Amino acid sequence: MKKGEGIGGKTASLLPKKQAISPTAPKAGAVKRRTIPSSEFRKFYDRGDLPIGVNHSGSGCTIYWKAKIADLDYHHYLPKFFDGIREKQDPYRFLAIQGVFDMLDQGGAKVIPVIPQLIIPIKSKLDF
């Protein structure tokens, strides 16, 4: 090549444009964190509709019931507590798990008719 025959340093080029890179398929999102929607348990607890509270003591937190567990409507409260098991933040997680344990422990024959209503909250927990 002789001086002035190359294409370097010129302001305009006669070369054809490069082809634009076509977009690839979107990522599947297998490793992306999924958001967990808040449960009905959280909504009911925040409104004060659940008969429970947190008792803060020196050795740790415990749950206290504002009503007798035997007098509760299991068809209403037990599915809400099972739905709260999918919560990840305290005190919601602690209250839901301990509430389920207490209700199952003291429920007796009231638990068996409610089992069909527990399928949906358990299934929603397994989805996440």
C-alpha cells in the first residue's frame, strides 16, 4: 500500500454498515428471586382481627391467645394460620407456626372437618 490508499483517517467510509445484532430470547428467570405475595394471615394480624399477640419476655417471645383456643371457629382461623406459614418475616412467621401448633394440639375433633380447607394454603406454600 502506498500513502493515501488506505481507509484510516478518512471522515467518510464506503464500507457497508455492520448488521445489527438481533435480540436473543429472553431469560427464563430460573435464578431470579420470586416475590412472595403477602398472606391473608398478615392482613388479618395487621388489622387486629386475629385473637393472638406476642408476649415479649426476657427468655424470648411467646404467643398469647386473647380467647380460648377451644372456643375459636376452626373453619375460619385454621386456614388463615396455615396460609401464614409461607411468611418469611417475624413476627408473622413465628405467630403463624406457633398458632398452627397450638390449634392442632388443642383442637381435637374440630380439626378433621377443616382438612379440605387446608389444601389450598398448603399448596400455595409448596409453590414457593
